[in-house]
Amino acid sequence: MFSKIVNLTLIGLLVFFQAQSNSLGKEPLDSVKKDFSDTLHLSILVAGDIMQHDSQINSAFNSATKKHNYDSCFSYVSPILKSYDVAVANLEVTLAGKPFKGYPQFSAPDELAYALKNAGFNCLLTANNHACDRRKQGINRTIKILDSLKIPHLGTYADSLSRAKTYPLIINKNGFKLSFLNYTYSTNGIPVPKPAIVNLIDTSLIKTDLKKATDSLSDLVIVFMHWGAEYQRLPNKFQKKLANFCLMNGADFVIGSHPHVIQPMQKLQHPADSSEQTIIVYSLGNYVSNQRKRYTDGGAMIGIHLSKIMTTDTTSKVTIDSAGYYLTYVHKIKSYNKQHFYIIPVSEYENDTVLFKLKADKRELKQFSADSRLHYSKHNIGIDEFVYDTISNSFLFKRPVVKEQLDTVVHKVKIATQKDTLLSFKIDTIYKIQFFVSSRTFDKNILPKEWQNLVTTETVKDSLTRYMIGKFASYDSAGTKLNEVKQEFPDAFIINTVIREKEQ
């Protein structure tokens, strides 16, 4: 797992430094910190679906220069993108050349890729249901354009040899080694033209790829999935099952796209190791498109901040410092008989009276932001909003008192014994708040007195001890206490323990 103690053997170090040919921006070796007493930091931002409908293509065309330009579309979010070390998005179009066309078989101008790089994106995902829209030409030319711009990408390949050489995508940045994987549920019924490859969801393939990623001694393994049902605001059983499969086979985070609406984000205990944390994002929604129906006219970006502590000159530990979301809204303005599209960070501009002049524009933005915040407040776990602060002119991490909803699991099951006798059991889930994990002894006396008698401990792997507060009968009651605990321990989160009792 990403926060496990990583033994950087001599071979591991060689792999770490030699992977520069496949690294983000080909960062020079001397730029990586080598002082093992340091704590290294890395930030990752992920956005949703980048689409190009006909109206967007027409909007970007300049009749005077006879060229397209998309820079203005990303101008409002670019400062956020550039503040992150790694910025990723799903490129849900091909760059197949003329004729440029939107739905249903996309081919966008190359200038879209130029604008994405200029805005701050430095990694793009290409495995999605539109990857084969323009057949082999679309796959190969998209790869060629992204390569020419030196934008790392993953998900589609010219042939099996290209995939073998570059997949999983390895990114070395700030002393971190990252492995990225990307898969799609479908190509809309269009066969993948040989010898090209589009990564399709196949659990045996994913398991093999995850083993390769973990064997590379990566600090973090992220799987990007194109999955789910369009316009459904909650994940389906397949998404949940597949996310768990990836996590149980070596992934640290799973982040999804495709439904064109936002779905919940969760920071949870890792199912393969309860002493660690994972992040699951089921859908980030539309980053930019011409879809205007309720819930589809915007999306979210997730920002993740990580630390890597070099505990000795051969071991390290990676942890999540914070994880939050930015709501983004696609603002569509008509001027000079032409539509213009702008991606707007909601928190920064939702009260702007210059950008949003018309009552209809204000109403639509307000509807999107209210819908999104309410949805996240009900279904997110451990991930809050990065909110723009007008005094510091920066985004601050908002930790609101939010009711995090999750039904308490209390039900009856039938369990077969060796003699096939069916016994009835009652299953209860007890919730606790984990606030500290360390090999060092924690002095409970520094805690508020009302907390001290609530503290329990548990020894986990690598001789680490995790410290927890309380035994709560419901997730809601634990959530109320969590907001209080986070004031002292920002990285605290809720865990659960299943208790099984035989019924009389």
C-alpha cells in the first residue's frame, strides 16, 4: 500500500532513478531531494471529462486567423492547476484531425491539447468509451500529438510493444514514484483496430498490471476507471465491487469518470490494511462540455496533498496530508453572436457580479453549487471542500460540521457450519475514530480529559500502534465526534469493526 514502509533496495533505487525516461516532465536527477532526513511533499489534482461538442469547437474558432484557441476556456482554473505538482484529466475526445466533430464520434482540434498543457495539465487519460471514435487514425494521431507536446498519457497504445514499454505509466516527481493505470468499460461497440490497444476493464488484466506496478516499488498506485452509468449520481454495485478489487490487489487510490455527473468521494481505511487510508472517487463529472441539463453543467476536481517521510536512508512512509474538492462550473456566455465557454472555480466566483451578470446565469450557477454541496454533504466520507478565502486570495481547507451519512449495519445472516447446520447471528458495526498511528508511545495525558477514557489501541503490522477514540453505535454519532477530534488531529477518520453475536 502507498503508506506502507517501503524498503528501497539497491535495485529499487536504480529503478527509481532510471525511470526518468518515462517520468513527468523528465525531471533531472539532481532535482530530487536526497537528504533522507527531509519530509518530501507532493500534490496531485484530478479533473473529470474533457469533451468537445460542436458548439465548443465553433466557439474556439477564430475566423480572422482561421485557427482554434482554447486558452480562455481554462483561464479561470489555470492558477489552481499550476499550483499542483501533477494535474490529471480524462481526455474524452480523439485528436484525429479534420473534419472536426463533436458527438457522437469526437475529433477535436490539436489546439485543445495545447491549451490543456498551457493551463497546467501534465498527464492525460485516454482510455474511455470514445477512444475508438475515429478508429486507428484517432488512436494513433492522439498519441502522436500528446507525445509531440511531451504530455504523459495512458490508456491507449499503438501496439502491444508500446504498451509493454510504457505501462503502467511511471511518474517521478519531488522524490515520489507514482504508478498510474487507466481502463474503460467500453468503446461504444466499435472494435479496437489492430494492432492498437485500448485498456478495457478485465480483472485478470488489471490484476497483472497492478502486480507490475507494485513490483516497481512505487510510493503510490492510482487506478483511473472509466465506468458507471451515465447521469446516475450514485455508484452502482459494479463500481463498488471493482474499486474494492483494485484496492485488494495493490491499488492505493481509485478515481473514476464517465457518468457526466459527480458521484461521491470517500477517504476510508484501506480494505487490505485497516491501518492505512485510501481514496475512492466514483465520478468527477464534466470538466468541460456543452451538456446543460441539471447536474451535468459542471463537475469537481479532487486535490490530494501527500507527505513522504524518510525514516532512515532506506525506508520511507507516505501519508495523506489532506484531500479536498473544488467545484467547477461551465459558464456559457453568448457575445458577438458566438458562444463562449469558461470553466469557473465555483467557490472563488459564485458571488461575482461581473462574470455572472444575467439572472439566469446566477440562478443556474446557484442551482449547480447547491445540488453539488448537498450531494457531497450526504455521501462524501472524509473529503470536504477547498473554499476560496478573499482575504488571503487562496483556497483554504473547509472542515464544516457535516452529517456524514452511512446506515448502521444491523441485520441477520445465515452461516453454515461444517455440519451444514444453519445458525442465526446478529451483525453489528461499531464505529471508532482513528487519530494517530505510530511506533512511538502516545501520551494520552495530552488529550482533553473527556477523551482520555475513550482511547483504545490496536497493534497493526510493522509493529505500529493505532490509537482510536470511542465505540459508537452509529456512523452519525461517530461523525459528530469526528468534527471535534479533527480540530486537534486533522487527519482523523472513522473506522468500523464488525461484531458478530449468536442469537439466543
